Amino acid sequence: NRFFPQVLFSDNGDRLFLHRLMEKFRPYLISQLQQKYPEVPVERLTHLYVFATGGSLSLLEDWVRKGMPEPQPPVVKISAALESLWLSQPENLAT
């Protein structure tokens, strides 16, 4: 639904709701990353999650405020590229 993000990022939207929602999904999404990258310490995966979710919310807000000009928010491609790039660097895997 195109109206859901518009409401969330409007002046009447509840930013804390978005953060609570992201926290609710944190254990599930980190477990998905652990399955995909079992060699990476959970602490590093958590760092990636925190960084990516903060940036994702900002990208989504920007996309909505611009009138959602693209059929898919840019955060989808950027998040996948960030995950792949960050986890492909051996120095990022160490604790």
C-alpha cells in the first residue's frame, strides 16, 4: 500500500513506532544473517544491522518525501550492496 509509508513519514507519523518495529525484527533478521554468514561473529552482524537499519529509515523517508518516484525504494538495492561489500572484506569479520 503506497499510503502506509506516507503516513509513517508524515509530520503526524510516529518515529518511535518505526524504531520499535525495527527492534522487534532485530533477532529474526540477525538470525537470518547468521545463517547466511555463519563465519561472521554475531557482534559484527549486529553492527551491520544497526548501521543498515538507521540508514534504511533515512533513505525510506527521503524516498517518501520525494513522492516515491521509483517503484521500489532505493534502500532495497543499497542494503543488498552494503551487506555484500561489508561482509566480503576479511578485516570486517574479526571481532
